[in-house]
Amino acid sequence: MGIWTELLTTPPRSLADDFFALGAQSLTVVRFLATVQERYGVELPVDELFAAEFTVSAAARLIDETLLGGVTGDQLAELLDELEGMSEEDVRALLDDPSPLGETST
């Protein structure tokens, strides 16, 4: 909801709020896509945004699916096992890392 709050004059109140009902226009969509790409390192397929209702939860689900699109079930299970073995401090550091999913710092 953070990105929507930044972009819209009326912030969303729930995950079911529609992007356009909150005042978004085509330029707002472009800004949303650019912000998602900048923050998460993914380019969302525009046609999928408009395939169903453009809600907070639908946008979040699409971001997650795009980020995890190349991850197999086994890889995801391995990543979850790795996370379970990490300290809370290590997890927080990982969450604060601005690099896109799957990239490592050198």
C-alpha cells in the first residue's frame, strides 16, 4: 500500500481498493510501474495488471509472482529452509538490502 499512498491523492484504505477508483490515471500507472521496477527490480506485465481488478492485493500478488516466476518449488523450499536457519538480525539485514532478489553483492 506504500507505493499507492505515495502516488495517489486518496490513499487506499484496504487491500481491495481499486487503483482507478482512488483517482489514478494512465500517467499514475506509468509512475507505479517505474516505482515497482526501481524498488523490486521487476518489470510488471501491463496486460496482467488490467486482466482483472487493479487492486492493492492484485498488484502485490503480481509483484510476488513476477519476482518468484523463475523459482522452482524445490528452490523455494531450499530458500525457506535457509531463512529458518538465519538469526533475526541476519533476516533484517537481508530485508534492508536494496539489491533485487537473487543478486549478490560483490
